[in-house]
Amino acid sequence: MVSRGRNVFPADSADGRRNITDVHQSSAQISEISGRQELFCANRRNQRTVGMNFPRIAQMVAEITRMTMKALRKSARSAGEKPMFKNVIKRILDIILTLIALIILSPVLLILAILIRLKLGSPVIFTQKRAGKEGKPFTIYKFRTMTNARDAKGKLLPNAQRKTKFGNILRSTSLDELPELWNVLRGNMSLVGPRPLLLEYLPYYNPEQNKRHDVLPGITGWAQINGRNALNWEEKFALDVWYVKHQSLLLDIKILFKTVVKVFQQKNINHGKGQFMPRFDDYKKSRE
């Protein structure tokens, strides 16, 4: 034991052993405290170093990101692929926006399905083969807008005779297009792009017009906000090809926004006075 600078010997060996144990424990505690202090100081030094170098680190990360994106774009161009917006970002946005639309519009879809069943009959969904990207066929889904009225021989009556007021409302408000959101989720269509047309039209496109098939067809497009059915076929296809050559994120946003405005304005809905636009194949044959 130590007391006021004098050595005091323990009364017995047991006291000696306890004193030695106390000294060892104290030494261990001192070592532990010293180690913690060194670790704390080291952490503080590291924090100061990171803090001083943070702008440089951020600049390095930004530069690495820029170089990576540049390499990806260069690789895509060398492989003959389309820019990233056209094959990655556009698809991601299509999925996200379509899921949001389906959630918000689910009550509307249900009500429309019931009304269509009561007023126009079944099936509620109209399906048809259309030409998709690269002219490949796919099945498009729409709400039906006409009845199944037939003549005495069981053949469907012409479109004009099967139209109803309710069906015209569905078409003029584009509500009949809502099931095409399912086509977007499946990857057959995009929210924005040239409208998918009949397979029978494929042989009648010229090489320039056929470029409209270089991208996925859309629920709405550049032609739909710039005249819709008030345009003739050549004007429509010219606008479609222009979109293919100039598509971008900002252009798609502009088209989606203007589509909503056009639907509420109810402009250029039908071709002529309430008539359907003539078929493209018939139109081409009449001009030959």
C-alpha cells in the first residue's frame, strides 16, 4: 500500500494479493482510457480531413459520373443503339406514370366498364391487331364504342350505323383509349408516340412514312395535339416522323400536357362532320 509517500506493508499475504490485483485493474483501466482517447483523436483528425477535402471529393464523384455517362452514350452510339432516353428512361417513366394513372383512374375504369356493358353490350373491351414498333403486330385494348348490330345475314352493319351517342362521347373524350394503359405496361406501347394503325396499312407506307415504326406507338402523339382527325394522312405521317426524329423528355411532357388540354377543348375530334376518317388503304387506292 502507498500512504503519504511511505511504504506500508500489508498485514498478511491476502492483503498483498488484493493490492496487486487492484494495481493491475487500475493499469488496465488506464490503458483502455488511453486507447479510447487515441481513437477519438484519430476520428477527429479523419473528420477534419474529410471536411477539408469534401469539395474535392464531390468534384471527383461528379467527374466520374460525367465520364461514365459519356462512355455509356459513346458505347450506345457505337453499337448503333438509340440514346438512353429512348430505350431506358422513357420506359421507366412510362411504367411509373401508367401505374399512377391506373391507381387514380381505377374508379373511372370500373364505372365505364359497367356503363358500356349496359349500353353497348359485351365484350366491354375491344381488341384488334395493330402494327407496333418495327411493324410487328400486337393486340391493342380499347373500350368498345359501337354496338354489335347486324343485318339479316348476320353481318355487322357499317360503322356509321353502329355508332351511338354514348359511344361518340367515349371517343370524343378519348376515354375509350384508357385500356391502352395495359399495353403500355406490357411494353407494346408508350404513353407518347405515333398512333398504332391497322396491319393492312403496312404495304402502303412509303420509306419516309414507314419511319413512324422506328419507335413504340403511343396513346397520344405529336399529330394528336396538332390537328388529330382534322389532318389528312400525309400530314399525320409527316408529324409522326418529325416526332421520331426529335423525341425527348421535354417534348413528351409537352405532348402529355397538351393532350389533356385538347381533350377538354374538344377540338378536331372527328374527321369532317361526325364521320370516321377514311381508311388509309382505301385512301391510297383512290389516289392511284
